[in-house]
Amino acid sequence: MIAAASSPPTASPPTRDYISFSAIRTYQQCPLRYFFRYVAGLPEDTVSASLVFGSAIHRAIEFHFRELMTGLHTTSLHDLMGEYRKQWEETRAADVKLPKGETIGSLEDMALRMFTAFMTSPLSNPNGRILGIEEQLRGEIVPGLPDLLSRIDLIVETPEELVISDWKTSRAKWSDGQVDDAMEQLLLYSELASDFAPGKRVRLEFVVLTKTKDVALDHHSAVADPNRLARTKRVVERVWRSIEAEHFYPVPSPMNCGSCPYREPCRKWPG
């Protein structure tokens, strides 16, 4: 597979009958990385520990909300850590790339502190009716483009509005710019989720758990803006047209390349 990637990308455009926000973002960050992952289907050499950690935290929080939704019982720190460890057990440890200075044990200590902060926060008990957890939605957002496939972490209905939430882990607090950029994802998701509560105002929110010494849950929210949604759709359409035209090329930068799992095939690509 890697040897084949050393030749110029000549494969046909992706045959999937849907698009995802993560795929669009990947293309915006580096079109050649998009090619390696979504067109050539190259396996990733390593898995980022941050990615596994985030997935494990996410899995435990999902478990908590499912228990809350069904009313079976109140989750404990022991329950959350159990779900966290299951995610790591399902990931081959040899493939995980740990950052310098971090160990599996230090990450587990961080997870325990995050769950402690989560369980003591009012955000762990939404003020409203939970309608969806890890809700997978699919639909057309732009005529002529494949359907958008989304997975929404949490959908809650209150008397006043429909709240669409996404939970993230981060090494530091998000800046206003990061929040603004990330809102494009939830704007698109709001288009697909509006039928959950027709006619109600839609509120978008991110909850960011910071991987700092003093763990914090930062809550960022905004009301869905129709004008921003229309602009985001136009951007998605232009990105997809570039993918269809097979405009694949590298975008080298310290931010893109340092953690990229396709550094070797990228080096072999002759341009």
C-alpha cells in the first residue's frame, strides 16, 4: 500500500455515498492526508495517545448519560474508570504513540481527575429531557452533494430550546477563535437535528475538559445562526468539488506534520 502511494494520486474520487465533517476538515488541513486516508485507504502507522485518551473519556461520559437517560442507577467514578479502561484494552498498546513525559499511568490519573470534575459539575445532569446520545443522523445539506453523516454526542430538549452538545478533551482552554471555528460542525449538525423539536430555538454548545493540573469543564454555547450556516454550506460544497476534481497536494507545517501518521508515504510522494 505504501509503495503504491509513492506514485502520484490517480485514484478515482471517493466512492462513499456520504461525507463527514471530519473528512471535510481533513481536506482543509491537508488534501494529501485526505487522499491517503479516504481514497487510498492507507493504514495509520501509529495511533495518537491523545486520540485514544479522548475516545476513552468520551466513552465513559456516554455511559453516564445512557444510565441517566434510562434511570437505571447513578454512575460512580468506579463505573467511569471501568469504561475508560475498556477503551484502552480494545486498543493495541504497541500501536499507541505516547507523548514525551506521559505514561499509561499518568493518563489514567488525569482521567480520574477529569471524571471527578465531571461528576461534581451541573453539566453532568442536564436540565431537560435527553432525546439522544451518540445520535447518528444522515441527510442532505447541499443539493447535489452526498448526504452528511453526523454523530451528535448529546441532544437535550428544554421548555425553551433544543440543545445540541459536543464534548471534547483538550490540553488547554479553548480560545474564542477555536470555539468559533468549531461551531461550524454543530451548525451543520443542527440542520439534521432540527426535527427533534420543530419550531424551537436551537442552541449549540461545546463542553471542553482540559488536561491541566486543575481540571476544568469549560462550557461554550451559541444560538444557531442561519447566515453562518449558509456560509458553512458553501464552504463544504467548494471543498467537495475540489475532492471530486482530485486536487490532492501536501500542506507542510509543524502543526500538520508532527502528528501525521502518513509522514513516510508523504515523503515518498513525488508530487
